[in-house]
Amino acid sequence: MAGQVAHDDLLRVENLEVVYNDVVLVLKGLSLSAGRGRITALLGANGAGKSTTLKAVSGLLAGEDGEVTAGRVLLGDTPIQGLPPDRIVRAGVFQVMEGRRVFEDMTVEDNLRCGGMTRPAREFRDRVERVYAYFPRLAERRTQLAGYMSGGEQQMLAIGRALTAGPRLLLLDEPSLGLAPLLVEEIFEIIKRINAEDGVTILLVEQNAKAALSIADSGFIMENGRIVLDGTAKDLLSNTDVREFYLGMASGEKKRRYRDVKHYRRRKRWLG
């Protein structure tokens, strides 16, 4: 975040460019950070580049013919861009993909066991019990096949599976997608608890800006592969343009983009 001391950031993304299929430039000099032990929201409309940003951090671009062509991704002071995903997981970064993507033909507990494969086997029982403490419904369904669970329960399982890996940095991609409002509220409250009680740093990608900013410490707003605004969650929630464009509080005008607003001032970043 702007003004934040670098050594307080667990994650720093500096001037990142990402290209798909050798020709499609998706991220265009993107820079952001995630404060150690904090929740950072990454907001924007469909196609802004939010999911691509997470995949650039977690190393999952290669499977989609994507490549980091410029810039750096730092975990602490260690560059991780270009590393294979398994090494990034072992370094403490775990991404919960959009759409849950649980193993439908496996039980709840076996799904959790898969998440903990990079950790010593002796740690599994303690970690899975911690997951069950956050998500009691998973404990009740530990022997049930994941494919027969509701969408909300599958989202809980996807997050729980990430926790069994013991992440330092948890990347959450649209955890509210397709869920009823009450379930969204429940899951976001648990995300907040995970951050507060386990000290996990969280980078949260969301279109539900109000829900994300309600639990985040800070946020970044993306458009067309670039960051166009950042600040504390409180400042973004009170920002007139954010309220109009992302919180559905417009005064009857049709939706506009930030670059269409004459008084918008782009904040330039010059990173050494």
C-alpha cells in the first residue's frame, strides 16, 4: 500500500507485466503489496486482471499459456516469479481458485489431506482439527463426498484445504461467487477470524467490493491490467467514486470507469 514501509509487506508485486499466448498483454506494469498479517482486497470488474495477478503470484500462469515478461514478485525479500507452483506452495503461498475446484469424488477429509501434502504427516491431525474449528459443518461431513455438498460447503472446504498447507500468504479468488448473501457473510467472517487468530496474510480478489472492504485493512482497485486507486479500506469505502462504481450507490447515472472521471488523478509508481 502507498506509504507502507516495505519490510512490513509479506508480498510485493513490482511493475509486473503478464502476457498470454505470447501476444496478449494482460497486466501492464502492475504494482501492489500485501501487508504482513493483514487482509488486502484487490477489486475490479470482470476482465480487469485480478485472477491473472493471483496466478502470477502463485505460479499458475504456465498452465494457461501465461508468462511474467517483466517485473518482480517478492515474498518477503525473495523473488518467486517464475518458480514452479509446488515450490511456491512450499514457500508458504496457497491460492484458493475461483469456482472452488474441490475433488468431488473424494471425501471432505481426503480433500483436506491433499491440501496438507507439502507438510509433515505428523502435523495433519492438528491442522485438520483447526479447520474443523473454523468450519464445524465440514467436521459433520468429514466422510461425505465433496461433490454432494452445497456450494457454500464446497467453498468452506476449498479454504479449509488451503489452511492444511499452513500458508503464510493465502490468495482467495472470488470466495463469494455464486453464494447467497447470508453464506457470504458467514464465510467472510471466518476469513477475518483466520487472519486475526492464525496471523495469515490474505490477498482477497472480489467483485463484491462492500463485503471485501468490510473485512480488509487496505485495498487496490484495478482496471485494464493496472492499479488505478489504492488506500485503506476505510478511505476506499468513503470514496465517492468507489461508492458509485463498485458499491452500487450511484445517483441514477449509468456506470462509468475511473478513467472517464475528469477529477480522477492516477497515482504513478516509480519503483527502484
